[in-house]
Amino acid sequence: MKREELLNSKEYWLSKIQIDLFNEIEKYMQRNGLNRTQLAEKLGVSKGYISQILNGDADHRISKLVELSLAIGMAPRLSFEELDTLVIADSINRDENTDK
């Protein structure tokens, strides 16, 4: 699959959001010395749900994404940009990094 096709796929963006959420939750857990069980208790969710999030098995509703973000002290931000512009910028960045 070409990079442009990847950037045009729903799966890429869903995975990116899940990975970003995973990274923020992992950082929160490390900063606060929490394991999965403790985090689940703090957030009022099941340990299984935390495992789903951290394993990338959950497809979150926007409201749940916002709730989880706020619970770990993060403000969720969503921005939109034209896909063609993003693909061109990505291509330029990749070319610049390849030249180094």
C-alpha cells in the first residue's frame, strides 16, 4: 500500500487515535505510579475496559474519548485539514528525512 493510500484509509486514522490515546494513558499511569487495576478504579471503569484501550481493541465513541482524556488530565483536541494538503506535506517531510 502506498503512503497516500494509507493516509486516505479510515483504519490509519482510527489506529493513530488509538495509539495517541494509549500513549497518553501510559504516560499518565507512569507519572502517577498506577497499574491497570488502579487506573480502572480511579476512572470508574472495569479493568477489562482499560485492557481493551491499552491493547487497541476498543473503538471509542467521541464522548468516551473526551471522558477518558479529561480523566487523565488531558484536553482532547481535534483538527481537520484537507487530505490533499496533508499527503503533500507528508511526502515532502519524508523526502527531507530521506536526504539526511
